[in-house]
Amino acid sequence: MQITRHEPGKLFAGAVEANGFVFVAGQVADDLAQDIGGQTRQVLARIDALLAKAGSDKSRILWANVWVTDIRNREGMNAAWTAWVDPRNLPARATVEAKLADPRMLVEIACVAAK
């Protein structure tokens, strides 16, 4: 089985392709001064870029996990998500409240897509 790693860092790769799947690591926003909607849009753009590098796209996402630091802010995240996601190809998704690595981070998203 061939394995391709995209944007490898010191701790993990941004995305890994294997066996017809693309595993996208948890992505966070670069501009942490944004509200949850702005951070979510940045994260989704990052996911778009990683999927494109792996030869996939958002219409092929099978599963996504979303972590928000305050579940009461999920509506702002959901608004950005709904504007971005392919409505004809909705993935399975979980959204949970969690403490993230930096207190300014409001959302993190990981996903798995078909190639």
C-alpha cells in the first residue's frame, strides 16, 4: 500500500493519503483574532487546500470531527460550515466542546475523505 504525506511537520502531517482515503489532521485558524465564524472559514479553506493536494475535495468528505471551545458558539461555526459544505454530499459529523491548545483557538476540524 502506498502512503503519501502532505505538509509533514515535526509532530504530524497535514494530510495522509492511504488506501483510497485522505485523512486530514485537525486544522485550526491562523488568525486567532477572528470570531468563530471567521476562524471556521479559515479552517475550511485550509481543509480545501489539503484535500486538493491529495486529489480530493469537500464533496468526498465521509466524516468530520469538529471541536469548539464553547458549545454555545456552534451556531457561528454551523453557519460557516453550511455555507461551505456540499449540500448534496453531506458527511457524517460530530461536534464536541473541548479545550484547545491555545485559548484564542475557537474551533478545530479534522476529516476523512475518499480519494
